[in-house]
Amino acid sequence: MVKTYKCFIGGQWVEAAGRDWIEVENPATGEVFARVPDCGTEDAARAVEAAETARASWALLPPVERADYLYRICDGLRRERDHFAKLLVLEQGKTLDEAGFEVDDTIRYMSYAAEAARRIQGEILPADAPGEQLFIFRVPYGVTLGICAYNYPLALIGRKLGPALVAGNVMILKPHEATPITGSEFCRIVEEAGLPPGVVNLVTGTGAALGTALVENPLTRMISVTGSIRAGQAIARSAAKNLAALSLELGGNAPFIVLKDADIDAAVEAAVVARFANAGQVCICNESVLVEESVADEFTEKLLERAASVKLGDPMRNEGVGPVTTHASVERIDALVKASIAQGAELAFGGERGSGSFAKGHWYEPTVLLNAEASMKTVADEIFGPVLPIVRIGGYEEALSIANSRPDGLSAYLWTRDSSIFMDAVKRLETGTIFLNKGIVGYVNGFHNGHKLSGLGGEDGTHGLEGYMQKRTVYMAY
């Protein structure tokens, strides 16, 4: 049975003005299980108007009162943890265990934001003249827009909405068209938590028309985006029309650098876990391994043995790696792998779409490529799928050159016991996050940001909260 959802605008559940619909597929089977409104410019205008109506009164609430609403949303997510986990499996394809962790992460993001209600700080500075005082206040932007990618449909909402609301903003959520169901169900929790109408709104849709209408509306003052570099560049161009503030968390191509003195066993485990988590659809995943020649044979042998245990499986039963989320992703991944093999890479295993019981849906086998080179498509481009190419390097300087020559810079992994290389990498590795002898992780009190084409601004921690506030300076004579 196909379930029909609606948009959430001004506290009301509404259809798109044009009465058009988007079908939502289960990536494991390719079957349509739900449909959502395909909104357009009129719906975007309604959402912005509803947010603007709620803006002033929400901003005047004390931050601790705004935080209380976030805690209520977290309570609702806890009560329905299993329900939301199964929704994530159904629409995104991650395993049930990974989906449960995503629900937990969403609660952590929003709880952390709520706890920051008493840590919103201004500044009191001395004036240059007697009988005067200088203040700098942090104030909300007003109407904000949260545009979410498909790899973490719920966590990205919590990551954006929590700090936006506690800072005094209102927000319009725009989920990816492939994964809108979790967002719609999330707004049901928002409704049950009793938030004032218009503080949180959700519109669903495809195409540039909806996104452009939301971004270019003069009432939209801040835009937070998680998505591809191409999408971020397009949004930045549109946002320039009204000089709206931007936080862009965009794509990356993280190298996993293994030097000759690394803990090989630990590095192998970290490389496999990071690459195949969520079917490789994590922006800070290791996209390629750069391993020093003197330990390359040992590392490769152990990695192949460990990675061979990673199989496709029913994500609802935690039986193995699930599907990638969209058919377009399968097409792109397959094209990258074929291009690299044509360039001379050796296929160790995988390299095929799903077959047999995995013939339907959006499946791609866990894949390892040997004898890859930095110029090959699977190394040079972001794969965003379960494919790991291995490149042999001469040493640290070559790895640094390969990493820094890329136009993006979201994350990188470095495995070595040499503390001088640690410190050199901190200064010279051009990326927003560095994992030193550490596997993939993300803490709510860290800061998730990219350098170069991987974005502007960032999310999480005190710096992420800061991104949802602008400064107001007051010169006072008394």
C-alpha cells in the first residue's frame, strides 16, 4: 500500500498547490511505498510567509523556553525510536543498527543544542569616551532554510534545526526528494511537541524551481545546506541575490593515508568500517587508501581478508551492507569503477550491481580496486558508494601532495606513530577534519566543516551554534 504524506506549513498539513506528487522508492526493492507533494514556487512562498509570521514572537522567547520545545521533540523521538529507525531503513537503505544510531545521533544533536540555551554569550567592551558603554549581542537571523542530503535524512534535520531554533530562528526544512518520509514524520513529532505554528515548516519537491524560490525569497536570511559541491555552488549563486548568510557542508574526497610505521591491524579495521558504513554514503568516509610502498603488501593482504567479509544483505535484518539510496548513484558508481578498470586498476572483488536476490533495487557490491593511481576516476572523484581504491605511495610528502592537489578538503585520515608528522599534517593538510590514528567519528561538541570547495561555515559544537546568529553592536551613552 502506498502511503500519502503532506507538507507541514504554518502548523497545518497541506498538499502542494499544483496537486502534484513524488513517488518514494524503497532502495532495497525499487518498490514505491509512499508519495509526497511535489511543491513549487507557490508552496515555497507559503512556507516562507508562515515562517516570517512566527519569527518575531519566537525570537522574543527566552532561550531556555525555546530549549524546552527541543527537549519535547527529543522525548518524542525516544518514544518512537524503533519506528523512525525502520523508516530510515525503508527510505534510505542503511541497516537497522545504523538507522538506530542515526535516531540516537539526532537526539544528541538536538539535546546539545538545547543545553546551549544558557551559553549564548555576548560581549561587554570598554568605550573610548567617558559615560559610554559598548555591547555586542548575538541575535538570530530570522527565517532560515535547512536543505538536507539523502544519506542522513533525520540526523541532518536535528543537526540544523536544533541550533537554529535555540538561537531564536525559525526554519523551513527541505529534505532530499529521495528521502522525504522521515522528515514528514519528524514534523508530526514537532506538532505533538506543541511548537508554535510556523516555527518549523517542511516542503518536499524536486527540481530547481522549489529550491530557487526558497533561497531567493528576500525573507530567507540564512541557508544551511548539506549536499554536493555542485548543489552548494548553485545555492550560493542564488543566495547572493539577497546576500543571505550561508553554511555549506559539501562533498569531499577523503584520503586514508597509511605510513610505514602505522598500526596496520588498527588501520585496516578503520579503513573497512569507514568505507562501507552506510554503503559508503558518508561525506567523511575514506574515499581512497594511500599506503606507503614498504607496508603496502601487508596492508593490502589484511584489508582484502577483512573486506571479503563485507557482503550485501537485508538491511532490515542487519545481514550486511544495504543498497545505495538512488538509482542515479548506482549508475555513477558503476561508471567510475569501469573507468578506473579501463585505466589499469585491478579489480580485487566486487565491481558489479546486485544480482540474484539483490537484482531489484539500488545495489552495488562492496568493491576493492588494487594498483590504483591518483589520476583514476575512483581516486580523483568522490565515489559516495561502497568502493575502495588502493594507491601505493612513496611516503608522506607524496600523500600530502595528492591530498592537497584536490579542489575539495572535507576530511582526511593519517596513520603514523611519528609525532613530527602529526604536527606537520595539522599545519599543512588542507582539510576541515583530520583523523589521526582514528577511525570515522563525529562528536556533537566538535566542528564539522570543510575547506576549499568543501564548503563555508560548518555544523556542530559552539562554532556551529555561532553560525545561526549574527552580531549586533550597541554604543550606549549613560
